[in-house]
Amino acid sequence: MGMIDFWMFAGALVVAYLVPGPDMVLVLQTGLLKGRPQALAVAAGLAAARATHVLLAAAGLAALLNTVPAAFEVVRFAGAAYLVWLGLAILRSSSSSPEDAPQTNDRRQSWSSAMLRGLLTNLLNPKALLFCSVLLPQFVRPDNGSVALQFAVLGAILVAIGVMFDVVYAGAGSTLSRWAGRHPLAQFVQRWTFAAFLIGFGLRLALSQRPV
């Protein structure tokens, strides 16, 4: 990949990761409610999901979602239902401070649960797979050697830049938690705001049309 292609590809990813979406909201909310370690676990789940999307796009499964309406609908409604469920779970929580959040005796299990939330949030979003299937092929040059190797390099860049942004969002959420812990009204507002965002993203996904 030439330097021009690299910066164009990286720039497109930066714009995509800066646009508010369920991934960003989930990392911020987890950092605020449960602290940086669990937010980083969510980020690990998101990274695994993005890597999976790259593999699926390379295998041509994104084309299946594009050409088989039933496949797209199943994934779309599953993803929408999961986002709405996450939003409702936030509303049911009684606190937005990591100090007051329920403690688990098994920290590893808690991190695994956070990683699974990140994995499912991104994996059940068919638009994330279609995004990979549209963006990556534009930067693959058959005359530059192995197409599989180019997909691997592009996928690694996509995942790495995503992790960088998620680490920043995890830190931001953790920093906000210390301030929110001293302001009960702020806890109430952020809980309803994050929940509304996730439920809104879920409804938008449920009502979205299959790309032509």
C-alpha cells in the first residue's frame, strides 16, 4: 500500500470512528459505570468483532447480506434487539458510579461479560460488515501482490485504529466517572442519555433499509 492510499484509508477510518455510534456509547458508558478495566474489555470485544468482520468481508459473506434479504433481516433485528436490551439494562441500573456499581466476586467473569457485550454489539450490526466490504476492496490492488495479504494488512490497520479510539473513549468515561460520582444529577442525566442513545441506535437499525 502506498503512502497516499494509507493516509486515505486511515482518514476514512478516523472519520468513521469519530461518528457517534453504539460502539462509542458502550465504551464510554462502561468506563463511566464500571471503570477503565471493563471499558478496555469492551474494547477488546469490539476489536475481535471488527477482525471477524474483516474475515467475513474477505470471504464474501458481506455479499450474502446484500443479496439475500432474509440473512440481512435476521442479523439486523438481532442487533437492534440487543442494542435496545442494553439501553434498557442501563435504565434499570441504580447507579452510574463505578464505586457504587455491583461488585462481582469473579473479576475474570466480569471482564469476560464486558468483552462479550462489545463483541455482540459490533458483530450483530450488519452495517459494520457491509462497511468493511465496501471500504477494504477500494484499497486492494491485485497488481501489488497477494490479495489475502493486503486484506490482512488493511484489517490490522482497521482494528488497530479502532482500538486506539476505544482506549481514548475508555479513559474519557473513567475520568467522567470521578466527576459524576460527586454529582447525582449528572449520574441521572448520563444514564438516561446513554440509554436513549443505545435504544435510538437499536430502533434506527431496526427501521433501516437493506443497502441496494
